Amino acid sequence: MSVVAENLRWGVKRKTIVSDVSLTVAPGETLGLIGPNGSGKSSLLRLLAGLRKPLSGRVEINGRDIAQIPRKVLSRQVAFVQQSAATDTNVTVRDVVRLGRTPHRSALAGWSEPDETAVAHALDRVDMTSRRAQPWQTLSGGERQRVHIARALAQTPQVMFLDEPTNHLDIHHQIEILRMVRDLDLTSVIALHDLNLAAMFCDRILVLEAGVLRACGTPDAVLTQAILRDVFRVTAHVSGSPDAGRPHIRFSSE
């Protein structure tokens, strides 16, 4: 499914947080959102996912304005993975992932074989099958994040929005999660802090600064020394990587 945003604007009181942003994500594409803290990445993701209503502009999923799509129908198509989540409820890993099936079930429907298959497949994709009966409270922060990604996968969405999904993970699982998301047969938009990971796993990258779209294009077109200097206020050397010719950033300590 494609995602198209036209002239999105959103803010709080007199503060504009997302300012006239337009973008297009092709079916099956992975788009990375990068920018300094406070640049509007999380707010833009929530606007794209329909979790916030823009002050102006519109978002279309597969050519249809999401403002006109019933919430339950939209939640079958779109999944959102937030930075972190907590619960005091005594539940197991499997219980959390089962919540991803809610949009597909009616109030009186029993648990079905397709539901069970979707949950099992989602747990397997994030390497948490062996932990399915483990209490949620005993998981590390990184393990909890993997479970939340599994819950999103259990929705069997066609579009996935992820807000800093690798924040609490070690480098091995950061790479595994981003590789998994990239290889899924769906459209994805991912907010990331690590610019080298964005370069490795995103087809295109969008740069936000103070809510304004500063650049959008392939990693080698966007991750330039000039943009790193002007937007991120850092001095860096950008070179080609042996990994499919993608750029690699080395930051200067001076």
C-alpha cells in the first residue's frame, strides 16, 4: 500500500510542530525519518498513522483519505510501534501479542486458527517464541520492544509506522529488527536516531528540522556533509560503504 501526505500541519496552541510536510511512500518501500530531537518525527508519524488529526492537509493510504476510513478498518491496514510501553498487568508475552488480533475479531468471536497462526508467526519473526509463556514484567526493555513489534506484526498490517523501534536494543537486535522490517512485504516508515542504521536499511530518508522537511531522497543524496552540518550541527566525513554502496558516516570529535 502507498502512503501520501499533502501539506500536513499540526501544532499545540501557537507552536507549530509539523509545518506543511508532503511526502509519498511507494508500496513496499522503507522510508526513514531522521532529524534532531524535537524536529517533529514522532508527531509526523502519528499524523501519518491517523493517531492525530492534522490542523490542515491530508493523508491517503492506497489512495483513500484516512479521515474517511472507519477506525477499525484502518487498524487492520496500519500498525504503529511506539518507542516504549509499560503495563502493570500480570500478562505473558503471548497475551501481549494476542492484542494485535483485536482489529480482526468481533466482540463475540472466539479465538481462531488464523489468529493463533498470526501470533505464532509474529513471535517467531522477533525471536521470542521460546519466551511466549514468560511474564511481561520479567522482560528487559529490549525484549519488551521486540514483543511490541510482534504485536504489530500480529495485526498482519500492510503499512507499519515505527517510532524509534531500536532505542532499547543492543546492536545485534537493532540490526536484526531493521533487517526484518525491511524484508517484510509491507510499506514502512521508521523514525531513527542512528544515521548509519538509516543509511543501511532505508530505501529513502526524509530529514526534518523544527517540523520542516529539509531533504528527502536516497541515503547517498540526503546524508551529505552539508546536511549533517546544517541540520544536526555536527562535523562528519561521509564515505561510500562496501555494503551496496550506501553512505557511511564518521563523526569528528573536533
